[in-house]
Amino acid sequence: MTLDTVKHATETPDVEQPWAELGLKKDEYERIREILGRRPTGAELAMYSVMWSEHCSYKSSKVHLKQFGEKAPQNDAMLVGIGENAGVVDVGQGYAVTFKVESHNHPSYIEPYQGAATGVGGIVRDILAMGARPVAVVDPLRFGAADHPDTKRVLPGVVAGIGGYGNCLGLPNLGGEVVFDACYQGNPLVNAGCIGVMRHEDIHLAKASGPGNKVILYGARTGGDGIGGVSVLASETFDDTKPTKRPAVQVGDPFQEKLLIECTLEVFREKLVAGIQDLGGAGLSCATSELASAGTGGMRVELDTVPLRDATLSPEEILMSESQERMCAIVEPQHVDRFMEICEKWDVIATVIGEVTDGERLEIFWHGDQIVDVPPGTVAHEGPTYHRPYARPEWQDALQADDAGKLPRPATAEELRAQVLQLVSSPNQASKAWVTDQYDRFVQGNTVLAQPEDAGMVRIDEKTNLGVAIATDGNGRYAKLDPYAGAQLALAESYRNVAASGAKPLAVSDCLNFGSPEDPAVMWQFAEATRGLADACLELGTPVTGGNVSLYNQTGDTAIHPTPVVAVLGVIDDVTRRTPIAFAEEGQLLYLLGDTREEFGGSAWSQVVHDHLGGLPPKVDLARERLLGEILIAASRDGMIDAAHDLSDGGLVQAVVESCLRGGNGARLVVPDGLDAFTFLFSESAGRAVVAVPRSEELRFTDMCGARGLPATRIGVVDGDAVDVQGEFSVPLAELREAYEATIPGLLA
């Protein structure tokens, strides 16, 4: 077979090429020919196909994502924003923290264990590439119906993959979510996040500058696993008529990644690296084109020098492979020997595969023959930009008119009690310990808060007790009812969770999970959600530092609920002053902060009791969220509260039950004047939290709330061994615990 060189491509303009099979549209293929002034070689076609895929190029979403820059709030903490491997924020004392959330949805459905494991590995390398030591991971997860047979296949594999990879790396898993809904059947959402810590001066960027500098590929050998990988899998809708995509799922080796982490951190310490990029989606195609595009010159690569696990791989396959545990570094010639010594010390394979040139082209050779000659920016950053048509779906009005407030409510105290137990034992509200117990939450000894707390928290300085907190949230049911408000509610809940722990919210990363962008209704959902999130970030002062878009999450014509997942990072000066959720001491006074209204659209109660989705989601009041956050942070810092729990899915009763079970103490509740017991217990009004106040601090706390204009209503006391709603019902903690803890193990038995 004749090697398809640049010379051969120039001489054979009419050769048929498999552009459609590689996921390109006809006009995209024609655009590539126009850029090059000839047909592409097979290797060039492979590079453009993966880099211009939906997953890598954001071709359907970037016209909307630009709002995150246009509406970005002024924030002095921002050090590195959108466009790099991950965002970086200043957390004080000379420390910087980098964090990001990404998706590995489609691979995790095809091969749950490896899909989820390599999702963790990929996000960890993104953080590492910024110059930081990874210190913790989080994992927001969504699965199909809890009782569906396929959920029993996907969920255990995903959880085992996350736990197996993260535990082997020695990274604590601090938080996330586990949500069940039939809309995710066949399209589970496996989002993974990571936090890394470094000093300000240690920040590294992905760029290849300095002619003569060497391009070094180091880490695992390149194999046939992951060819196309997420770049292809995440760029089309699943269809039962298509062949299996199993070979495209990457295979991870966490022990190799651990060596890669330590090796990379050592070369950083010795300042041997001029630029660096991890190999994730699109593999070498991405690393070489992005490094060259972000630098000041070109790049020449000898592809046949790449260490292989499979000697039969073609040049195209090497360029498309997404084999894991690989990095690409730009190293000045005088540092190459020392770089190689450190790699050898850590038993990491390292190979010089090319060098930075003073030209403007990315040139790749195979045994001396040139197979790629492209402007790198056209591969990395100048892919198609689609202004997809979008329109509010015809069914949206009817959905919003189907008000959940009209659903039958419990008529007696006995029915109210029964529905509390029904809610607490439902898959989405029940304990997720079956999942989280498979994760090491306390490795490294710096974990301060972890699941099932409102936010995860880690100490980053042992002398000063400086720490950071992170929470991830996203309610697809709210977003289905109103995508604009749903995205804002996701941000508000994450913001509230971080503040409830005592940390000050600083910045945002997001993972925007939606159906096919070729459906105008889905694109309307996406446009509304991004607009809502950008507007809310501006008002709350929390800039988006980066993130991920995952589209084509649908099977046939059935799309998932629009699911914007929002991660909020916060900083706390002293982790010993953090606030847990547990009601730990009898006699603590319980206060409800915020206003409670009859808001049941998209609520857990409407789903669990009536299997209903309709109406409007809770009203968003971002000024109230900000005020509530300030009160929670001040109260935590000054020792005015012993516990705090945000109110969200399941309302007040869910939060109280969780805090009681966490602390091993009951609570006596009194329904406030002006509210009925049902609304008091089940409403999901936003901007609320329940706090436990020591009696000695009651006056100081209520004076602070009154002076700031935040409603604070005393609703009870921590007492006894039951949740007792005065005049209504009482449920022993033992009965609640059995209901809360038995559900998930029972479903997965």
C-alpha cells in the first residue's frame, strides 16, 4: 500500500477519502481542502476529523460559550481563565488552585469500568499539566431508572472504575452526586472533576515556544485502545443500528499515572519544562497542534519514533489514539538529559519525537516521508463554527402549565408521615454510602469534609490550615421545566453548599450535558442554560474558569433532560472552623434561613409520590443567595453555628433527616405560623438553609440575620431519638435510618 504523503496527496487530488466515516460533513471536508490547497493526506484527515469533532472543537456550542467571557465578573482571584487545560484561582498565602470538571459519558456506557476510570485519569492530567499537584477528585453521576436492569450493569462498573483509579492514585474523592432518572437510560452522565494545588510561580501553560526546543512524549506507550475515543464517541448520537464502539474506549493504568504524576512534578520543580500538554481527547493530534498553535513557531515531529504497544498501528491510528497516561513536554536542549534522567528514575518511558521550528507549520514525518503539513491553528482552533437553529419547543408551554401544585397532597398526619418515609427511601434521596464507601475519602490525611457533607473540603497548608471546598450540583428536572432558571439553580445550589461549609465561593467550572445539537429544541435548551449561567455568575461574582460541553446525549429521538452540572470552588482561611451538616449535640436550636413558598415544580416530592414533572421550578433570587452565603460564612467563622445544611432536593424534611442521622440525634420541629406542615416539609424554595445554633449564640446570630435582612425562623431543637413534627407525627431515627440506608444496596443486590 502506498504511503499517503503530502507529495502523493498533491499529485492525486481525486482520490476518494473516508471523510464521512470519520465524522466530517461534506462542507467541512471541502473547507479542509481549501485550507491546504489540496486534498488532505490520510494522516491530516485523521487529525482534522478528531480535532474538528464536537467534543474537541465545540463547533455547536462556542457561539454561546463566549458569554462566559463577555459577562465575566471582575474577580481579582482569577489567574488563568478559559482556554487552558484548567482554570486557576488565587486562594491566598501564595497558593493557587486549579480545578475543572469534564465528561466521559459515552465511553462509560459502552465500557463502564474503563470509561469511568479513564475519565478520572484524564481530568487528573489536565490539572497536572497546569503545574499543580492533584489533591482531590469529585464525580457527579447520573444513571437511568434505579430499578432498570441496565443500571445494574452500568452503575457498579462506573463506581468501581472511579474508585479503582482514584484510590490507586491516592486521591481522596470528596463529593459529587448520584442521580437516577429514566431520561439517562442508555446515556449515563459520568462527569469527573479534580482540584490541584501549586504556588503562583509554578503555573505552566500549553505552548511550544523557542525554535530548537525538543518535543518529548513521555508516559505510557501508544496502543490501539482509544482510537477515536471520546473525540468520536461523544460527537454523535447512540444508535442501535451502528456497530459497537467498544474498541474506542481507552484502557487506563493508574499505577502508570501515579508514576507520571510524580515524574512530572519533579521536572516542574527543577524548571525543565518550557511548555506542556497532556494527551487526552484526540491524543497526539491535539497535543501537537495545540502546543504549536499556542506557541510562536511551528513544529516538526518524527511520528515513527513514538513508542508503541502495537507495532501494526498506522500513522493515522497513532495520531488518533487516545491511549492514556501520556504527556507531551517542550524542553530546551540543555535540559533534555536531566529530563530523561528523571523519567528513567520514575520508570517512565520518554522519547524525543520532534522539535519546535521557526516556521509556521506543523510538519509530521513517517520514516522520512512527510505525511502532515498544516497550519496548526487550523487544526486546533479554527474548526467549524455552527450557528445551529434553535427554537423553544412546542411542548414547553404545556409542560409548564402542568403545575405540580395541583397534585393531591397528604390528607392526614398518617399520610404525611408515610410520604416522608417514601421520600427518604427513594433512590435519589436515599443514602449513597454503597457508592461512596468504595472511594477513599481520607487518603493523604488532609480531607476535612467529604460525602455526604454539603461540600468537600481539603486542607492545603498544614501550618495555617488554609483550605478549599468544592461542590457540584445540577437538577435536570428543573432545567427541563426552565433551562435558564435551571442553570441558575444549579449554580445557586453549589454556591450555597460551599458557603454552608464555611468557605467563600470564588469561581466556577461547568459540565454542560445535553442532547443532540441538531435538534432545535435541544439547542434552545443549551442557549437558555448558558445564558442563565453566565448571567448568574456575573451577579454572584463567580467567573467560569473552564469546563466541558457534552452533546449528543440521546438515543434515537430521546434526549436526556438538559443537565448543566456546576462546580463551585471556595476558599476557607481556617479549616478548623468549617461547618458540618450533623446535628451533633442535644439542645442546639434549629433555625430556618430564607423564605418558604409553595414551590413544587420539579420537586423530589412530585417525582417520588406522583411520578410527575411539570410546572415551574423554584424562583431564583441571586441577591438572596449571596446574602445567605455571607451569613453562613460569617456564622461559621465566628462560631455562631454548629451545623448547617442547604435546602434543595426533598426540601426541609430531607435536610433535617440527613443532619439527624449524621449526628445521631433527633429533632423536634414546630410548623411556623403562616405555613402548613406539607409546605413546611416538602417545599423546594431556593435560597434557604437550616442551621443548628448553640443557645449561647442565639441572640448574636439572630441579631446578625436581622441587621442584614435575612429571614431567620426558629423551627425547633435538637432533641431525642426521633424526627418529631409537633402536632403531626413522629418517626424514630432507627426507622428513618433503615429506610434511608437500605434502598441502594437493595436495588443493586
